[in-house]
Amino acid sequence: MDDDAACGPADDRATGHAPQPPGHGPHEGGPSGAPLPSPAHAAPRAAPGGRGTFEREAEVALLDRIDADLAAVDRALERLSQGTYGTCEVCATPLGTERLAADPVARLCPAHGTAPDG
């Protein structure tokens, strides 16, 4: 009989680690012995209850809002360069400092309401 076979796996002797029962080694799964993926290669899991999808939808909505806000700022800067910033886009009435302080990208006077961004 071979001396290495009698003493167990050479790796266990060399590292000083005790042998693991079947199904409990570092590269083995549960009782079936199926290999477990390493964390670096494991697919990301969604949080319980589908929160991963909900969080992604919330992130997309936030990014859409940021894009709309940036577009509104770009339009306000364009109006500033044209000399029309601070006036209603419908009737050219001055919007007033209070309205612009509350909403620097305002495009309409109170008489004409608020226009959707875009």
C-alpha cells in the first residue's frame, strides 16, 4: 500500500487542514456534492420579493428625471443667450424675480400655467 494513500490526501498534510467530510469541501456543494460557484463567478441575485427590479425601475425613473432637468437647464441657458430668459414663452410678460427664484427654469407666467418639460 502506498504511504500517501494511507495518510490521506497530501494537500491536507501539507496545509495542516483536517480532511473535510464529503460534500463539505471548499469546492463541493451540499450533500449532493455538486460544485458551488465561486462568489466572483456567481450570478447576481435579486433581493427577496423582486426588490432588484423595483430598485432598477426607481433608478431609471431618477435618471429620466435628471435628463429632463438638464434639458430644462439647457433651454433656460439658450433663452438667456437669446435675451428671452425670464419672460413667458407665450406672451413675453416678465416672470418676476420671485417666480424665477422659486423655479429658475420657468418658461411660462402664472396666467399661462406650467408647460411640461420637453
